[in-house]
Amino acid sequence: MRRGTGAVKGSYGLLARFWRRVHPGRNPVARPWDRIEAAMLIGVVLAVLLAFPLAAVIGSSAYAGELAVAAHQRADRRPATATLLADAPPPVVTGEGQPVDTSAANVPARWTVNGVERHGNVAAHPGDRAGSTVPIWLTSSGDLAASPISSADAAMNGVLTGVFVWLAAVLLLTGLYWAGRWCLDRQRAAQWDREWALISGHWTRS
């Protein structure tokens, strides 16, 4: 119970400090630099909130673009099979027999397009033997091509684009805020030195 109460008090304390920073009010101790910093912080918070819908729009646009590319690829490409002309490299395993690298390897293969035999390197699983078949994608001209972008990949790319744009905006705004605060700290320190020199002068004369 005490632990929960302490967490609530800690959260309240953070909110209270944040509120005092952004709202100096009529505090006689607050100086113009403090009010400028409060305005900067409010501006940064609002800009971060406004950057979220902007990032969502950019992410949606990227998703629509990916879908258009995927549709074009599906219209231009078709699945096929290729016959391996050589063995794929064996899988790399640990001393316990566990596979270490299961990535595909490029292996010479052949396939047929309109009765014409074509040759090239295709992706094969480690350990595939010569003569076995592997799935491939071909363009309308019969050349090898990557598989079309799936709807899931298009959605993921759109989400990642939106998140990247928002995080970039947050980092940029945060950097601008701290740069502005650094300038204000220099102004505050200079004003403090001037006031201290004036006060110390009075003490010296007295």
C-alpha cells in the first residue's frame, strides 16, 4: 500500500514540477528567461503532438505507394519453378548439430519460358541437391525477379515510415529545445554574475 502511494506521489510530483516549469504564473522569483523557457517547452510539446497526425499522413501515403508498387509487380510477375544445376552449400551447424546459418544461397539453375530454356542463379536452401526444383518469380520477359511486395510488407513499411518521421520530428524538436535552453542558461548565468558583482560591491563598501 505504501509502495503504491509513493508511486502516486512521485507521479504527482513530476506533473507538479512540469506544470511549474510551463506555467510560472505570478511567481515573483520567475524571470523573463524562465517565461521564455516555459513558452519554448509548451511549443515543443504542442509541436510533438501535431507531428503525430502528420507522421500518420506520411505513413499512409507510403503505404498507398507500396500497394501501388505491389499491384504493378503482381501484374508484371508470375510464379515459376527452376531446376538446380548444382548442389547448394550444406548448412552450417554447431557441435551440437544445431543449424547456424539457414540463409538461402545462390545456385545455378535453369527454367523454361515459352519453350526456351533460360539459365541463372536462384536462391536455394542450404543442402538442396542438384535436380531439385525451387520456386522463383519471373517478369513478363522471363527474367528472374524478386517476389512481389505483399500487403503485410506494404503495411509494415507504411507503419515504419510514419514512426520514423515522428521520431525524427521528436528528436529535432528536443534538440532545438535543449539548444534554446542552453542559450537561456548562458543569459541567466550572465545576469546572475552581474547581480552578484553588484551585491558584492555593496558588501565591500559597507
